[in-house]
Amino acid sequence: MNKTIEVRNPRTGKFDYVIIPPPPKLLSQQCHRLRRGQIAWEEIGIKGRIAVLQQWKQAILAERQNLTDALVNDTGRLSVSVLEIDSVINSIDRWCNLAPQLLQPTAKNTSIPFIALQQAAVPYTLVGVISPWNFPFFLSNIDTIPALLAGCAVIVKPSEITPRFVAPLMTATNTVPLLRDVLNFVEGGGETGATLIEAVDSICFTGSVKTGRMVGESAAKNFIPAFLELGGKDPAIVLESADLDLATSAILWGSVVNTGQSCLSIERIYVAEQIFAEFYHLLITKAHSLKLAYPTVEDGEIGPIITENQAAIIKEHLQDAIDKGATIHCGGKVEELGGGWWCRPTVITNVNHSMKIMTEETFGPIMPIMSFATIEEAINLANDSIYGLSGAIFSESIELALQIGMQIDVGGISINDAGLTSMIQEGEKNSFKFSGLGGSRMGAASLQRFLRKKAFLIKTNTNKDPWWFSEE
Ligand code: NAD
């Protein structure tokens, strides 16, 4: 018998949902079924696959209300859940437009005039996707869509903390005959994830550095590629020349959206000393204008902290900062309301890099601010992190922002904005340092991760090659 997993509701604190992970034998049978389905999936070609994905889009739209309700119960927030569904729908269309040209075989000359090259690509048969709880629907599908279009079968294991959306999504998927042969979402926790890695040909993992390391090690043992998208501690740098009204609005959104439970949240802010006081006073005023989405989900912008573990981490980081002399200007505590855990937007000054709030991933609506005297100091502070996901720079001069951005060890930088890599997926980027491993998940390169390159080298004349054994 497999152990059931009880699922907590982040608004009420009640365990009101249960999942039953498949036993390893059943998971293995499901993987075999998907592998069989992949043969026909590859054969129908890109036009056929696009037609099927468009049917899936319609099926998701038909399930939209059930999906929204499930995501609200999973995460306790409404507007971000709606945004997640919209993003997946848009992503299906974007990839359907892009994929045909990316999958064209190309013919090329080689350095030898009588040898031609045809470059082809072969999809991995079965791709595994393991996803986290902070954007459960979006992050279960971000890799799934390009992998399917590349011609792979896909098995997805979403987080056991937010699994309620899987039922309506499977209802949608099961109405699309060819797709249900190559796409499955399985419920389960870490054990199921670990078993799944043993059964796939390539793995896309989004989650913590700690689990990512285990996933990377298992993949290395099996000689399969692992694409790891892990944690972050994104910095924002605000130069003296920045538009402060714009910078404070962008940073507030970038830090606090989804209650700060985003890998690319702005988690530390460095402001030029000349504008430091003006900056944080304006940020405090704007932070005060945001309300908790309590008692009803429609009430305000700030949803509950989704997991109890995350609430404990936020509490710990706040306490550590207070003990070491930080000043809290607003928010600043984790409170229990109606059984859920909540935290209001929090602005903190008198912080430094001896504090967890400046060095470890907090994943809360927390905006700790330090001043800097020189640009070099700002760059050093931004780079003083094990993480290298993304960041933001606010400056009147785009040229100067680009120069600074080149010196910051992260893969994506928003200029005069924050968190743009979550909204715009065209820009190719890698995750630097401990924030990840593998090819770009964003941009056209994303689809290439699911293909193995195959080179056809074709002799085009009937002469004997000069490097063959001499027959005289
Ligand atoms: P987590 O690492 O605890 O879990 C992620 C997934 O891994 C879950 O589905 C979990 O069941 C599974 N898992 C756990 N143990 C496993 C094992 N041994 N083998 C295989 N799978 C296993 O992460 P989380 O708490 O769900 O997510 C939050 C983290 O994700 C944060 O660090 C956040 O920054 C990161 N994240 C990164 C990105 C990105 O794009 N870089 C996006 C979102 C979240």
C-alpha cells in the first residue's frame, strides 16, 4: 500500500485534500505506456502536434473554472491563479507559432566540397518534469509545452503541496485522444519524484537547491540531462539618477507579488546613499496601500503564505534581522488569521550581509534596503550571494545600466522594471551559480533542450576519398 499524503489548505490551515502516489510499479507501467505513445506522436509531425495542442488549449479553457477553483484552494490566492492559466494558454499559442521553424532540418555545406551535411534532431522519448508549489500550474507546463512540440512524451510530477489542479487538468487532457497517450500528470511527493527520474530520458526540475542537487546527482548517475531551475536572492540596484516613483512601484511589485513566493522576487535592494531616505519613505507609503486578501480571496493583493514551513523561514529571517539591529518600518511579522499564515509587505533598513534576510532565500513579501556609496560597492553587494538567478537595475542611463548588468553574476536583468523574466519568455538566459544548471528554459533555445542533434554526412561524388587506403 502506498502512503497517502494529506494536503493543507493555506487559507484555513485544514488538511482537506488527499493524494495517493502511484506505487513504483504503476509509475513504471505509465512510463512504458507514454513511451509507446511517443512513437505515433513523433510520426504525426509538427503540424499534427500543433493541432493536438490547440485541442488541449480548448479543453483547458473548458475546464477553466474548475482549474481556477482548484488553484485557489492550492495557493489561497486568486489573481495570480488567473494569471497562471492565462500564461499557459498564451504559451501554447506562442510555442505553436515558433516550433515549426525551430524543427526544420537544415542542409549545409561542409569544409569538404563533396561532403554535404544535413542536420536533423531526434526528440528524447520521455521527458520528466518535477515542479514546485509557488506557481503550480504554470511551472508544471512551462517545460511540458515545448517538450511535447519537440516530439517527446512527458510525465509531470507537480508538488504534493499544491496538487488539487491536477484533477481538472487531467480531465482536460483526457478529452484529447492523442495527447493522453503522451502526457500524464502524477501525484506524489519526493519519493515519487525520485522514482520518476529513474524512468525518464531527460529531467526538467524546478525547486530548491537542496532537492536540485539530489536530482542532478541521480540524473548524472543515469547519464541523462538535467535542467535545474532553482532558488534565488535577486538584487535590485537603484542609482541616484533613477526615477524613484517608477523604481518604488516596480520593486514593490517585484518583491511582493505572490506574497514574495517567487524564485525571481526582488529580495534585497541597494540604493544610492543620496536618495536612500527618499526611496524608502516612498516605498513604505506604497507598501501601506496593499491589503491582505482576507477574509475573502477577493479582498486584497496579498495572499497567504502557502506552506507552514515557509512561514517559519520568514519568521526566522525577520527575527534574525531584528536581533542583529534591523529596523522594521511596516509589516514585519507573520500572523495567523483564520488558520492561515500571513505577512504584510515589510520594509526593513539597517540591514547588512551578516543577516539571513540579505543572504538566504526568504520567499516572503520582504524588502530589506541597504545604501551604497559607489557603483562598485553596489556590484560587489549584488554579487555577494550563492545565487545568480536574476536582478534589476534602475538608472536614467540605459547604457550605464547595461554596463553594470554585465558585471552582475545573474542570467536575467530587468532594467527600470522588475521580474520581467516572469512576464516575457522570449529572452534566452541561464541560471548562474547555485540558481540552476543546463540550457535556457526561456526563448527559442528552450525547445532545443528536448532534442538530440543528428548529423547526416552525405558523399555527393563517386570519386574515392583522398583519405581512403591507396589501392595502387
Ligand atoms: P522543493 O525542492 O522542496 O520541491 C520541488 C519538487 O521536487 C516537488 O515536486 C517535490 O515533491 C520534488 N522532490 C522532493 N524531493 C525530491 C527528490 N528526492 N527527488 C525528486 N523530486 C523531489 O522545492 P519547493 O519548496 O516546492 O519550491 C520552492 C523552491 O523552488 C524555491 O527555492 C524557489 O526559488 C524554487 N523555484 C525556482 C524557480 C526557477 O525558475 N528558478 C521557479 C520557481 C521556484
